[in-house]
Amino acid sequence: MIGRGSENGARGCRTASGGIALASSILSGCALETPRTTVVPRSDFARSIHDLYGLIGWIVAGIGLVVLGLLLWTAVRYRARPGAALPRQTLGHTPLEIAWTVAPALILLVIAVPTIRTIFRTQGQAPPGALAITVRAWQWWWDFRYDSLGFATANELHIPAGRPILLRLEGPDVIHSFWVPALGGKRDVIPGRVNRISFTADTPGEYPGQCAEFCGVSHANMRMRVIVQTPDAFDRWVAEQQAPPVEPSGLAAEGKEIFTRSACVGCHTIQGLSGGVLGPDLTHFGSRRSFAGSTFPTTTDHVAAWIQNPGALKPAAKMPALGLTKEQALALASYLVSLK
Ligand code: CUA
């Protein structure tokens, strides 16, 4: 039985408790991994958005109290009483009209200034020493290219905690939107232009993300994970990713044979073996916990099922079925999963 990678998420949803956690998991869609929440910020970007929510929340609460108070006072003060005269009727009141025009404008100004400042601060150039990563959003997966380090990965973005990150967002096909709730706000990925996000994650952990712009049939299956690591753990991961792919043996060696003489090489890169760029770089495929837009766990069974018929697992998947037998798919899957 090939199950989706979201069973943990469903369990997380069932056990979610507390008003905010429950509300946020309902709002963010219970079907996926939790916590996919903006109310537990884990970067400077997410925290500044959280602070904006706080500011707006307090302003709105204040306005609500004033309006409710005035409403109650008016209802009591001017309630209908037998024999009482009508209250004084007012038609046009210049000071009052100026006041209720100016007050909302001031409120909007108080909200707009820090909001615009946050937008500009998080989409400009990151400070010197920032790690720049090119994010390419494809139907329906995420391509993460560490250009300065010389490797690429997919769907699982590793970054070090405490170091500024600059993401350059490129859309080779249609409009997508990069969104990792715990690390910051959504930002569109638009063909023909480069958008940026700069932020510094502060807490090691794994943070789920999701494409947040409808981009076709499998939009909902375009997920990702951001793995924030301590600087040491990140450096170890980088060294692993820069290493050449492992040499397989046994069934996996058969799989390598199949890879090199199949259409796989046209779309996928395995360093030293092939150079396709239309699909994910597979050099260290086995080191990722999930694949196909972070939708399935990287097990031999899931990968073999995927190879045999991608569209059956993920509607409208761009990867074609290659007509391999079950045995061939299993050998190929063994090879790919062995690429730690
Ligand atoms: Cu990509 Cu929705």
C-alpha cells in the first residue's frame, strides 16, 4: 500500500489542542504536516510579520471596544421611553465628519509604515556573508540550487541557523508562490523576473512549506520542507552533497545500468553520469526524506511505484511512465535510494 507522506500531519491535526494551535491548523489545512503555522515564528522575517499581526490585532481590538462601548451607551441613553421627546436630530456635522475621515487614514498610516518597511527589508539584498540559494519552482516541485557551493537538491531546503539567507526565486514555467509559514510570508515566483526573500532562521528544526499560488492540477502536491540546522550539521550536510555519488552494488548496480540507458538521463542530473535539468538533481536523492514535491517518503517501494506510473501517484505529474517492468523499476528505485 502506497500511502502519502501526510499521515503524521493527520495525526498532528487530531491531537492539536488549544485555541490558537487548533485555529491555525484549520486555517492552514489539516491534511498536511503540522505545525504549518505563522503564529510560532522561527526567523526574523516571520517574527516581524508576527509583530505586525500583533500591532494590527491591538489596534482592531481597541477600535472594537470603542465602537461596542459607544453602541451600548447610545442604546441605553436614547432607548425608547413612553412620552419622551425625540433626541435632537443632527443633519451634517463638519467636525464629526472630518474626525471619521482623518481617524481611519491615521490608522491605515500606522499599519502601512511598518508593513511596507518589512516588505522592503525582506526582499532586498541580504547582508554580506549571506548564503544565496536559487529557488526554481517547477510544476510541481522545488529546485534548490546552491550555486556558490556547487550542488543542487530538490524539495528539501537545508539552511544553517543564525546565518542570513538570500533566496532568489525563479519560475521557469508558471506562477508559483514560495511559502514556509514558520519562516516568513508568501512571495510569488514569477516567470521572467527574479523575486527575493532574505531572512535569518533562528531555531534548528524542520519546517513544512507549500506552494501558495494555484499552479495547475498538482498544486496541492507541491510541498517542501526547510531543514534548519546548526552551522556544524549544515557544514556536514554540504560536504555530503558535494561528494560524488556512491558506487552501487547488487540490485542497485542493475538500477544504475537501467538509469544510464533510459530516458532518465535526459531530464535528471547525477553528477558524473548525466546532466538533465528538467527534473530534480538526483545525485544524492537517497539523502532526502521525501520526493515528488515532498509528497512521498523516499522508500524503495514508493520510488518504484512512482517510476512505474508517476501520474497514478501524483495527478498530471510531468515525468512520463517509461514502460519499465516491475523488476526494472525496483532495481532503479534501489539505485536511487542508495544515493545517500
Ligand atoms: Cu506551484 Cu502551486
